[in-house]
Amino acid sequence: MSFADFRRVAGAMFIGLMMAMSMPLAAQAATVVTVNGEPISDIQVDQRLRLFRMEGNNTGRNGALEQLITEAIQLQEAKRLGINVTNAQVDDAFLQISRNLNVSRDRLQQMLQQGGVSSNTLQDRLRAAIAWNAITEAAVMPQVQISELELDQRAAQQIADFQNFDYILKEVVFVGGGGRSGQANRYRSSFAGCDSAVQLSLAYSDVAVVDVGRRHATQLPEALARELAGLNVGGITKPRAVETGLSMLAVCEKVQAQDLTFVKGGLRDEVGGGALSKAADEYLARLRANAKIIRN
């Protein structure tokens, strides 16, 4: 037998062996449920259950099956809407998980293998999650409206008396930290207003006077806003530790003014996020209700 003949025979034996090995797997793959005609096999359920165990998810086999049903519906809806999730998007999401776990991509794959989980199992879940995010953005978000009146009312309820002030501030920073607290307190006791802030700083070393500009109390940390509310124009706060040293804020101007802008900004994210999540859940519930789910 020539070498070329040997290679052909060996190649045929290898292909035959691989086919023989794959046949039992195919025979074992039984459909446990169909979702709008799309089958979900017991192997998929088993793989998802193994992934659940690695993650500490205790919802069991039923939880794994329900998640697979949901993902099938999500991917079918994405297809209906013309949303395509690329392999590159899935790879990026897989890589992000490895970064979150502070391991390499290869190490994450090894960890999955050690748990008896194919990396495709995690990638399939990521694909469905990416698809659902795109569906939410395209089909759900435009339907979510936030009432400006409601935001105004909720913001007004959250504003305390000490937050109803608008300031023009200067910051005095003693560079170097706690060891300079004595100098900072001496500066504070001698402080006579913003106009002389720079001139007074010349008597000390490593001091910076910075124009902060206009700030509303709602833009400031609560403790600082409370302290400033108790000061008159020309007052200066107690030294507080910051990254560069010790900082004090001087009040150059102070007027009573309610500004809901910044409170509303945070509320908008909070209320909007909650409304969007609720609307997305309702959208998915409708898809599931209309889906043809046949359990074997």
C-alpha cells in the first residue's frame, strides 16, 4: 500500500469513527418542547441546567427549560423585526464576562468545560439577551412616556429646605492633607470674604483658590449643602478631606431659588428605567401568551 493509499484509508476510517461517535448523541437528543415549531432538546436543557449550577441558580430543570423557551421567543421576535445579532456582538459580550470575572477568554472556556458546559450554551444565552435589548430599544422604548408633571411633583417632594439655595462659590484647597489642618483652620478664622480670598492665601504655602462658579444646592453632596445653607455670604465651610488635600468652600453669593433640574434628571432615569422594564415585561408576556408552546 502506498503512502497516498494509506492516507485515504486512514481518512476514511477517521470520518467513519466520527460519524459513529456522533450517532449516539443524535439519538439521545430528544425534543422536550417546541416553541412556534422550533424544537428545544433535552441536551439543551441539560446544558443550561449545568450552567445554572455553575452560577448558583437553584431554579432547577424547570427554570432552565423556561429560560430556553423565553430565549426562543425573544430570538423569533428579533427575526420578525429584522434584528440581527452578529457573532462579533456575541464574542464581545463573552469577552466582557471574562473581564468581569477577571479571567482570560480561554480561562472562561476552560471553566465552562470543567463544569461540563459547552461555550455555545453561554453564547446562545448572550445572543438572546443582546437581541432582547435591541427589541426593547426599537419596539418598547418609543412607547414609554414619562409625565413631566409627575416628575415635577415627585422632585418637589424630595427637595428639602436646605436645598432651596443657589450659590456662587470659591474653593480654597490646602494641598497636602490632614497635616495642614492647623493652617486651614487659621485661614478660615481669618477669612473675610471672597474678594480677599486670594490675597489671604498668599500668607500660606501650597494653597490654591479656585472659582467654582454657580452651583445649586441640589448639585452638591447633602452634608455640604446643609453646611452651606447655614452660612451667609462671606462665610466659608469647615475643612474637609479631598483627594488633593483639604478643601473649603467660600460663599460669594447666595440666593433662595428652587431648581428641580438635577433632581428631575435622577428621577427621570429612575422612573424611566422602571417604566421601561415594566413595559418590556408586558411585551414579553404578550409574546409568550401568543406563542404556540407544545411540551412533550
